[in-house]
Amino acid sequence: MPLHSRTRRAVFAGVLGLVLSRRRAEAHAILEASDPPAGGTVPTGAITMKLRYNSRIDRTRSGLTLTRPDQSKTSLKIDPEGPPDILTSTVTLTPGAYVVRWQVLAVDGHITRGDVPFTVTEH
């Protein structure tokens, strides 16, 4: 086989590998921002949590679980409406350290999960 044919095949294989690996990376919903932010502090009372992802998510098959300072866990109700890449939930909180565990289903079927720790302080 001539050298230029082998070179073209190698370049094609390399480009194909890059395209396929990029598709796999984009397939997962990655948390881009949260409110409250990870490690952040908010005042007591009602807060609206907002988690923004890098892709559309299936909000009906996604979940948020709040771990309270006493380590009890509560499933949070996700607002049914909103942008396709954002989950929101409103909850009233007292002072202490909290963690929101999120699990989302991207519209392509991939599940990702993670935690957002934050602290609630007195006014």
C-alpha cells in the first residue's frame, strides 16, 4: 500500500476517534453552576435552589435529595417548568450544614450525579 494511502487512513482514523470521543463526553449532563454555590453560604428561610447543566435534562426522571444537619434525607420536589438545562426547587431551611445530592438523566439516556454542600446561617 502506498505511503499516502496509509497516511490518509491514519488521519481518518484519528479524526474519527476524536469525533466519537467528543460525542461520548458531550453525552453526560455536567453541573456547570448552582445556587447556592458549592461551599457557599445562604441565610435561613426559604431558598430556591438552582442547578444548571451543560445539556438538556429529563426533569421528570431526575432527582434532588437534601441531607440535613442531623443527617436525615429529604427528596426535594423539582419544579416542573423551566429551562431544559436547569433544575429548581424551593425549600425552607434552618441554620446548619447541608448537602444537595443531584442525579440527572440527560435526554440521551446518560445518568450523572454529584453533591453540592452549602451552609445556612442566621440572618
